Amino acid sequence: MVGGYWEKRIMIIERSLNLKTIFLGLIFGILTIYAKGTMVMLGVILVTGIVLWNLLPKQDRKFLIILFSAGISLRAIIFLSFYLYSISHNGYGELVPDSRLYFLKTLLMMKQWVGQNNFQQTVETGVGNSGNIYILAFFYKLIGYNPTTLTPMSLFSDKLINCLIGTISGIPIFYIAKNIFGKSVAKIASILVVFYPSLVLWSMTNNRDTPNIFLVCVILFCLISSFKEKRMFNLAIIFISLLCLGTIRAYILFCILWVVFISYLFFILSKTKNKIGIIILLLIPSIIFLNSTGYGKRLKSNFLNLNNIALSLQTTNYGVLSQGGSVYRIYDDGLVSDGKANKFILIKGFLKGWFYFMLVPFPWAVSSMLQILSYPQALIWYFLLFFAVIGIIVAIRYGFILSFVILSYIFIVTTGFAVIEGNIGSTLRHRDLITPFYFIFTSVGLVYVFKRGELVEEKE
């Protein structure tokens, strides 16, 4: 009797397991057919998590894997909710207009691959076929998307690429902060990067800002690491990342090249007594090269001629203003008169550009629904920026040589964008190219104010 009872129970369990296996297999098969891209990306995310688990140091593994899992899950859930809402209201499933533009650029490229240059919808050619367009096109080709039939919405799966890239950006930020200031600062900085609202937003699109941020994080991490160990390995990663960055945003590539050069020069000078000799050794070949190739005259005309610079800045800012929308003016009338720049107006515009770049949208001057929605983040940004200023002051004391790498990047990129911006939406996106690095100093400021003793903890 007893034996018969247990045999029946085992048979019921086996039958239940078989039914569950069949059901799960059926669901998996349906998803593979109708959501192949999503399944591919979920597999890539799973493999990335496994690789991180095996590669990350044991003392950091638990925190970073939890951070990675939470970041990916948050992005996927939020975007899926917006996506379903959008397509149910005859939308395209996009969070920002630029995302739709990148999707159309991708379809245009795929149609050209199959010899069809005609396209039903107008695509802005000024965006160019940046590196992420090729990645998206290859991805769609991989999952068998047919570009000859234009559907009214893009796929959900391509956004998971940036969801992944945006989340793992917190890992190099963690190690940049840890190498300079310790683990407490690293944890706060990486949490801010993974969960800051606008950084989450950009990583739920297919725009180029998210891979741009990730590549810069990798380059600066490897640059700082090369000062300590594995110099050739880190320089190789920097070189590959620079090549990738060059296909996404040439201006940031130009900035990073300057950061690499200045940082290594600063590092070498800080370690040697014969500083003048090093400078002369670099200066003389540079002068000979510039004069012999003609780059010297071009450099003088484009970057050292104050009148030409002022005219270019004014023209760019006026061009932005002419587009309308939420814009602001940097330079007053009379910046350039009779071919000569007014230095006072130029300096005033430089300071105003920095002020607006760092603080717009102003909570007291909202003019659109999107700016109202950004109001909470604006308040958070002001709070974090206050502690970033404290953190920069403290960083100069605790680790200036390594902090110089981050500070030089922040200064060069901020200056370049601040003097030519004028559109609040573009300013928000471009500011986030440096936001993760401000968060390192924000974390320094927070730890210094609330847990000062942990700032100088021994590096593990």
C-alpha cells in the first residue's frame, strides 16, 4: 500500500514536470520566432553577467553583480512599459525623437546593402553613419529583420544593447574611483552612474551617447591604470577604444587625445626632476613638425586666432538659436565688429556658457512639459554638483596626480560644449558625457562630509 502510494505521487510529479517543461519550451519557441532579437540580447546580457562573475575580483564581485542586475532590470522594465504604452497609442515605441531617427538611418543603411537606395521617409543626412548605426544595422541583419518593408515601429530588442552598455559603464567608474579614493567613494559613484535618471533614459534608446560615455569611461580607467601596472595592455585597450570612439563622435575623440597627451606629460613631469629638459625635448620636434607640414599655420588660424574663434562661436550659437525651441543665447551683439573680437563680450560669453551648460534647465524658468518633467532631476543635479565642488577641492589634496586625468577631461569637454551650445535639450545630453566623472567628485564630497575617515582607507 505504502509503495503504491509513493509510486503514484512520483508519477504525478513526473507528469507535472513534463507538462512544465513542454510549456516552457513552447514559450521559449514562440519568443525565439517572434522576438528573436530580444532573446539574442537576453542571451548576451546573461553571458556578460557570467563573464563579469568570473573576471571581477572576489572582494568587489557581489556588489558589482547586484548593481549590474538591478541596472539592467530597471531599464528593461521601464522601457518595456513605455514601449507598450507608445505602440498601443499608435506611437513608434521610442522614448526620444532622436531614437526614431537612428532607427531610420539604420534601415536606410540596410536597404543600401541590398542595393535599394530609395527610401519612403526623409532621413536627416547630417547625423552621418556613426559607429552605432553600423552596430544596429548588423544586429538587425543578424536577427533577420527585413528592411524592404517599413514597419510603423522599431523593435524593442535593439534598445537592450544600450541598456547593457549603459549599465556596465558603472564598472569602470567604480574602479576609477576606487583606484584614487577607495571603495566607499567607488560604491557611491557607480550607483549614481547606474541609476541617475537621464543616464538611464539615454541607455533606453539606440542613440550614440551611451556607447560614447562607456568608451570614455574605459579609456580613462585604462589611462589611470597604465600609470601603475600593465602599461602595454592598457595602452592597447586605449588604442582600440579610441578607434571605436572615432566612429561615434569625432569631437570627443579629439578631446580624449588631448587628455591622454596632457595626462602622460603631467605624469612624467611629476616623476622626474629634469622637467625643463623633458619640455624642451617635446617642444622642439613639435615645432619642427608643425612648421614643416603646414599644420602650424592651420592651427594658428583655427585655434589661436582670437578673431576667427569669436566669429566661429558666434555663428554656431546663432545657428542654434535659429532652430527655435528651448534655446538660450550666449553672446551679445557686437562680439565681432569689423573683423575684430570684443574680448570683454567673449569672456562674458565664455562664463555665461559655462553657467548655462552646468545649470540648465533652470527650475524657475521652465517653458515646456519636458522641462517640467526634468524639474526633479534639476534639483538633484544642483545638490550633487554642490558636493562635486567640495570633492574637487578635496581631490586636489588626496590624489591630485590621478585626479588630474578626470579634471582635464571635464574641463576640455565642458569648455568645448559650453561655448557653442544654445539648445537646452542638446545641453542636457552633452552634459551627461561628463556627468559620470562629476559623480566621482560628488562621491568624494559626500564621503568627506559624512564619513571622512573612509576617504583615506587603504586600497584593497
